[in-house]
Amino acid sequence: MTVTDLDVLPNLRDLGGLPVAEGGRTRSGVLYRSALPAPGDARPTAVDEWPARTVIDLRSPREFATREHPLRSDETVVHLISLLSDAEVAAPNQGARLADIYQGILANAGQRLVGILQVAATAPGPVLLHCAAGKDRTGVAVALLLRTAGVEPEHIVADYESTNEHMGAVLARITRFAPELGQTHPNDRDLRGAVPEAIEGVLARWDAHPGGVHAWLRERGATEETIRLWTTRFTG
């Protein structure tokens, strides 16, 4: 069987190897990010261990319900933690600033972001985070996990921007699935690609919070133990 570009999961990468403020680097084989997995995907070469043992799907319930998740198996557990509602995903978003959409996630889905941290800290790894494009919802969630572990903002922004290198393949993939998703993709958010100012605003909000991102998380229900477990797991 010939493997085409559409059969390869786009925007997939291992988030190991990023410098941490206190020295050292994030560990490989712990946290992955990607665009939407699809049935029949070829085994990816971008990561060493596959499939991920735990998947956190950040799509809305309606998106999630279009089909059985292709990675769900006896070995892989899939968690649905939606960062945007069905209505927010279906909204045209024409002209809406990505920065405002991201700030809306912080305002409306803080406890769900804590839930992502809890799963990442305790579930079997590797842990894969994805949405549809693997850019906006995934970008915010990954930024949270990286910043919590001590990765400096400039490295988080660089990882976020690297999604732009994959947008052609990402758009081709989500266009292929658009009929099943009620024509919600590709939307205005998808077409704009990764906008660094948007994720910079998220990071600035966490860093400006009294006590930083750890305090922001604790105020939304995270425990010190969960933060410690995640940091140790990803950087220890």
C-alpha cells in the first residue's frame, strides 16, 4: 500500500528536549502534540514510541462524536477535555482575534486546563494532546504544561510557531473531514495559522499572575502534588 501525505498524522512532535529555566531539558517520550488523528494513519516516524498510551482530545463534544476515536484501544485511553464549546467551534469567528479566543479559553476553561494537567501528570505515557488542527486549543494546553514545568516563554512560542511549517498538511487533513464536522473546519482560526502574539498574551497573563502559573493553577483546583508530579515527570 502506498502511503500518501494524507495518511501521515501532521503537526506531530515530541516536546522533549526543550530547555528548562533551572537547567536541564524536558524529557522525550512524555508529551506529544499533533493535529487530528484519522483512521488508517500510517505509523508516524516523527516520534519514537507509538501509539501514545494516553490521548487528550481537546475538541468539542460534537466534533468528538463524529466517529470512534481511531487511537482508542486496549492499550490507549482517550480523554475528552473540551476547551471550546460546540457553539464556540461552530461560530464563524471571522475577524475575531486569536488572542481574544485564547484569552477566552483561560477565562472559561481554567478548571478543564487543570484537568489536562492532572491527566498528564498521572496517566501512562506518552501523552498525546490534539484538537483538529493541533494549533489553538492544543497550543494553549501545551503552553500550560510547558510553562508549568519551567520552560521559558521564548521556547514555548517557538514550538507554537513551528505549527506554521505544517499548515498545508493540516488544512488538507481537516478539509477531508469537513463534511463530518458540519463544515466547522477549516475555519478562520485554521486559515490564520499560528499567530505568536496570541500565545505570548497567554504566557504574559500567567507570568503576571501573583505567584505565576503555579498559583493560577492552584486557584482553579490544582494541587501542589499534581504540579510536582508533572514537573518531575517531564523534567526529572
